[in-house]
Amino acid sequence: METDMKKFALTAVAVLGLGLAACQDNAPDNNVSTENTIETEAAADTNAAITGTENLGAAADNALDAAGNAVENAGDAIENAADNAA
């Protein structure tokens, strides 16, 4: 009976020890995790802004090319009209 009580006592101490270990303060780990999350989100926002700027630049280039093509086409049309009139 005494052996059973020792086993019970050791088991109770082990369970209580695990319970206390689970209650330790994880604030420093949580702070690091929060900081990493903020840095990751900031990097993602920066990359999105850079990509958006690059896309705007490409769109501007395309618009300028289209405008140049329209001017060239208008010049060709005028030249063709002059040739037809002659």
C-alpha cells in the first residue's frame, strides 16, 4: 500500500510540474513573433507598391507607344490623301 501511495504522489508531482511548466511566460517569444509578422507584412506591402509602380510605368510606355502609332497613322493617312489628290 505504501508503494502505491508513493507512485500516486510521484505521479501527482509530475502532473503538477507539467502544469506549471505549461504556464510559463511566453511574452518574449510572442513579441519576436509579432515583430516578424510586422516585418513580413511590411515587405509584402513594399513589394506590392513596387510592382504597382512598375505596372504603371509599363502602362505609360504602352500609352505613349499607342499615341505615337496614332500620330504616325494620321501622317500616313495625310500622305496617302495627298498622293491620291495628285
